[in-house]
Amino acid sequence: MIHYWLVLLAIAVAIAYIADKIRQPYPTLLVVAGLLLGVLPVDAMHEFKTYVVSDHVFQTAVILIFLSALIGEAALKLPFDEIKENKRPILLLALLGTFLTFILIAGLSYMLLGLSLQKALVFGALMAATDPVSVLTIFKSMGLNKKLSIIVEGESLANDGVAVVLFKIALVTTALSMTGVLHGTFEFAKVVVGGMVIGIAGGYVASKITSKIDNYLVEIGLSIVLFYGVFEIAESYHFSGVISVVFAGLLLGTYGKNIGMSDLTHEKMDSFWETIAFIANALIFLMVGLEISNINFTDKWLEIGGSILIVLAARFIAVYVSLIFDKEIPSVWKPIIAWGGLKGSLSIALLLSVAPDFEGRDLLLAMTFSNVVFSLLVQGTTISKLVAKLNVK
């Protein structure tokens, strides 16, 4: 089925080029293009769409192939010194903010939308994190204040792993009890710490190896092995692969570059991963648009509309409450951080990983896809206007 992927890539690259010319975030145009392709009444499109957006293909492409590359590329380029300097707001948002968002969305969905406890917890976990693919793609093109940009990017990477852990716990939670809460807390700590240890160990070993090599092709190959390797190792031990890749990328991008990478290797590695990230982004967002056309939205509009309002309210409350504990963050930044909490491909890939016979899966799919589309088409296209209105340079 290689020709399907070639067609998809050709369409994605062409749309990304158009987006650049009209100065629009390319994820937004790609989702719209996917929607339009999905509803075309052409026989050839049916076979194409059936293959490309099948649950298995979407999970494999997004989680196993694209996710490690996208997270690794972003972590590799994040300046560790600036992350360290802004660790307080990043950790507040990624830990406290993500957990508050999860609790608020789950609680409000349970009380106002009539979801069962398990469905409410699963939806809360899916919507708790900002998607790094969406956030980094759109925010990088805006030329934001450097500190604000670092906070937003750092949060989007860190809270990703937190939300994945919450999602896995929510899938097996059907009733609340003190024993269940304690077990969930232990599992959360184990998965996060385990992911960190594997990522740091992998990043350290890879950094030491690069210090003995002066061949950019070999060093780029090593970075590929690092990102996919720590992800697979962490997941095989039921730790967070996402968190492993984040820490491995941060270590290689700072310690590794400082102790052994030549300027040429540094430049070539950044260019390589930037290209890979562009291709992955383009394919993911086009696939999201195609997937939406397969979902039955009939009789779900009340839940969909309510869920969008709940997710927005929870995000704003979580951001403002979390940042109360950091007095250095200007008030004018808070609405930008809250409105910039975009959702994306990770939420969809996680939900598609759930067994088809999971009760309420269709409703959760409709709500999740609707929130992703709203996030990209409304929040993604208006965030620059909000930045301009608030005069944040």
C-alpha cells in the first residue's frame, strides 16, 4: 500500500506549501483538506480512506512511527538552560494544571453530560494535555516572546506523558475507592519515574558515544536509535515512552551537543529532524481530517457542544489556578497560555487504541474529534489575533 502513503504525502506537502503562501498554520488547512477528501463521492477515495484511516494504521503511524520522532525533535531543540530557568511555571502547568484539567473535565462530564464514571475519566484524560504537535507547529510560526514560548513548548511536551498515564489508569477505573486512588497514585509515580530513568540513561549513553564519533551520518543514525529505542524499552516495561523520549532528547540536545558534537553535526542533525517532523506533522493532520469523515455524529450534538465548553472552561480554570503559585508570570500571558492549549493527534491515537467493543467508544470518538477540530480550526487560527490584541511581542 505504499502508493497510498505517497499520494497522502504529495497532498500534504502541496497543502503545506499553500498554507505558507497564505500565512496560515498548515495543520488547520490539512484538517480541512482531509475533511473535504473524506466526503468526496469517488469510488477510489473509499478504498484509499478505508486503508489510511483504519484504526490499526492510524495507531501504528501516529503512536509507533510519528510520535517518537515528533517528541524527540522538539526536545532536541529545546534549550535546557531556558527550560531550567522556567521550570517552575512549566512544572506547575504540566503537573498541577494537567491534573486539575483532568479532574474538572471528568467531573463536569459526569455531572452535566451524563457520562458514566469510566467514560468521564477517559474523556478527561484525553483532553487533559495540550498536544505537542499542534502547539509547537502553530506557536513556532508566531514569533512569541521567548520566555512565553519556552513555557508553552515545555508544558506541551511534559504534560503529554502525564495525560497518557492518566488515560491508562482511567481505562481500568470503573469505581472510585481509597484503594483505587492509592493504586492509581502509585502507578502514576512508577510510570513517570520509570520513563524519566530510561530516557536519562539512554540520552547519557548516546551523548557519550557521540563524543567519540565525528561523522554526522552515524550520529544522526544514533539519534534515531535513541528516540525509538527508549520509547520501546519504556513501553515494554509499562513506563511512559513519551516521557522517556522527552528526557533523552533534552539530554542529547544539551549534554551531548556540548561534549562531542561538531557544528556541522549539530546543523545536519537539526535539519534532519526538522524535515522528519514536517513530514510527520503533515501526514498526521491530513489523516485526522480523513478520519473525522468516518464518525457518526447523529444524536450526539448536545454532548459534543457541551464537551467543547467544558474543555475550554477546565483549561482556563486550570491555567489560572496553577499560575497563582508563580507571581512572575504576567497576567496578560495567562489567556494566551489557556487559549493556546490545543488538542491534536495524540488524543485521537490514544482513543483509537481502545478496543472497538469498549462501551461508549463511538460517543467518545465524536466528542474527541470535535474538540480536536474546534481546537485547530478556531483556537489555532485565532491565537495570533489574541496575541496581537493583548500586545504580547
